[in-house]
Amino acid sequence: MISGDHIDTCLYVATKVGIISEMEQNLDGIFMTGEQFRAAIGEYSKVWDPTQKKYTVHFNDKEKFKRVKGRLRIIARATAEDKFILIAGIKQAGGLVAMTGDSIADATALKEADVGLCMGSGCQVAKDHSDLVILDNNFASIYRSIKWGRAIFDNVRKFLQFQLTINISLCAIVILTGATLGHSPLNVI
């Protein structure tokens, strides 16, 4: 959970939704502020990549980032830069990132994430930079949209697999019988 809210608010919400347990609130490295996060990951640079036409993050010590990321569950008082750095670092480590956001400050992070979800009350800039706009502000809608998206993806995959196998076998039959018999065994009817 990465939020611009106060650390106490983040801890309360994270405990209520099950991101952390009551006992984990006392552990080191589980939660930190954006400033503490930047200090913990060490030096980094944000560089424009003209081939990909986007900014990339280069960490001086990638292992330090991986150690912080491995324990971290909550970042409070996060800036837009913190969100972007976390998402870019997770993607560089081979992870997949889905992010919800609703403000102008979330736009770069929404664009960087693999799937950017904007809530219905979000500003137009955030909606433009997201992949999916949830019409209401209900997190259950995110679950439903992912569920339906996966169902559509699976159905399209099954359809393409069916079409490719039929077309390949028909082409093979036409080529083989055309070469041996001199005419195609299949006609329009």
C-alpha cells in the first residue's frame, strides 16, 4: 500500500483490510514514510530513455532495493516520485504491478504500471494515463473487472486456438491433395 496519507491512517487501513496484522505493526521495515523509503533504497537516477519514450530508474545498489521491497508493505506520505520509483523497481525485478490512482500526482505511476486503474471520481489526467477506468469508487469493482477481463482473455485465446488448428489442417489437406490428385477435395459447398 502506497499512499500520501499520514502513517497512522495507513496503518489503521492496512490492518483493517488485511495487508498487515496487528503484530506486524511492530516489525522494522514493514512500513515507512516516503522519505524513509528513499533513504533506505539509496541513490538512484531517473533517466529519459528515447527508445522506449519514457523515464527509467537506475539504482546504484539494486540489492538494497530488493531487500527493502521484500519486507515493505506500506509507504505513507508518499510523493508521486516515490510511487514511480517503487513501480519501476518492482518491474525491473520482474514483478507485475497493478496500481489504482485518482489524482494528477498518480498519472506517471499509472502509466508506468502494467495495469493502471483509475477510480471513477478521479481527475481526467489520471483517467487518460490509466488502462482501465472503474466507474465507481468500489474496490470490489476492481475484482469484478479483473475477473471479467480474464474470462474474455481466455475465450479469445480458445477461439484463436480453434481457428488456427482448423485453418492449418485445412491448408495442409488442400496442399497435399492438390499436389497428389491435381485438384482440391474441398469445394465451396
